[in-house]
Amino acid sequence: MRVIAITNQKGGVGKTTTTINLSATLATFGHKVLIVDLDPQGNASTGLGVEPAARKKTTYDLLIDGVSLADVAMATGVDNLSIAPATTDLSSTDVELSQRDNRVFLLKDALRETDMAFDYVLIDCPPSLSLLTVNALVASDSILVPLQAEFFALEGLSQLMLTIREVRETANPALRIEGIVLTMHDARNNLSKQVEEDARANLGNLVFQTMIPRNVRLSEAPSFALPVIAYDPLSKGSQAYVDLANELLDRQSPHSEIA
């Protein structure tokens, strides 16, 4: 089971979109995939058609009350894809967990203790460097960072990199950066091109070759509670996530050497 945190403390960068669509694409490849929704907004849950009333047990119960992952995880409309859903209850976890000695290991323990078998677990983190995000980093093998192709995009990475370093030093020395994926990229836009050039110049092979374009179908799919590969498999957005999934799988092969 490989655990990947999808994180960026900046909101609106395509984090949840990437979590849903990368997970669904890996599932269509035949991998058994779980999404752990750690965002109190619960957008990954909503985007896959899990209505709030159906979220009987959630990631809040998983972390706060020690409910088993088997009791939280739900099937989705996509074969091989399950989700541990979230509700706004998660917004209080920083306060509720602040006095617990094992507060940063709760998600790791929940994943380690389950009998459920998944090939991939993708964690949709909140848009902040909260205790929820730290739990995700401690529980993960690697981190994938969506980076919007906009001005000041790279500046927001500095605090995240510091947090990654702290987690490596204190709780998860094996944590690695899977890669950085440019999102909302517009090849016709000079700013997008400049951000891409700057990202590749500064971060080298950490930046995926695949870039996620601005795409109407990609934006429409969540309103139909579908990943884009089910909503419009021939769209540019769908093809981009197929390419990203293939590149991710290739990076995890034995010959790959990413930081």
C-alpha cells in the first residue's frame, strides 16, 4: 500500500481535483484505491457523489474516536475506488487533538492497523499546514504538490518545504516528495509559460512533465459527481490525468530517483 498526500497550503490550486481524478484514473487502471478526505470542506466526498447525509462515519471519527477504517470507508460509483469521507466536524480537530501525545500519528496508526487492502491511498489535505496536514505527512510515503500556474506560485512552497523537513526530522524520515504538478495551465498564456519555466529551473525533475490544463470538462465533472475520466474520457483534462497517472507509476518504478 502506497500512501500519497496531495497537499498545498494555498487554496484553489486544484488539490481536490487532482485527488479525485488521479485516484479515479489509477482505479480504472485496475489498482485498488482509497481517498482519505481530510479537508473539512469535504469537497472530495461531494465530488464523488457522497451526500452529507450518507456520511455516517467519517475521518473525524477515524481520528478522534478511533473508529476503524473499515467502518469509515465507503464505495464510490467508480470501480476499485473507495473514500473515507469528511464533514465540517474536522474543523475542530486541531483543538480536540492538541493535548494528545500521539496526535500526529493518528492517521498513520489507522492506516497501519486496518485489514483493508489498497494499492494506493491518496489523502486530500486541507488548504493549511494544520494538524490534519501533519497527520497526512506523517502517514504518507510521499507528497504530491499541485501548483497553480500563476504569479507568486513558487513563493508559497517555502513554508511547505520547511514543514516537510520538520516531519522528516521528527516523525517520518522516509517521507519523500513524489513531485510537483502544474495545474490550470494555459499554453496560450505567457504567464503560464513563465511559471512553468521558473518551476522547472528551480525544482528540476521534481516537476512532472505532465501539466493539467484549464479545461471546461474538468470543471464541470464535479457537478455531476463524477471524475472527468467517467464524465468525458476524451477531454483534454481526462487525458492529462491519464498521462499524470502513467508518469506517477513510472516514477515509482525501481529505476526512478526522485527526491
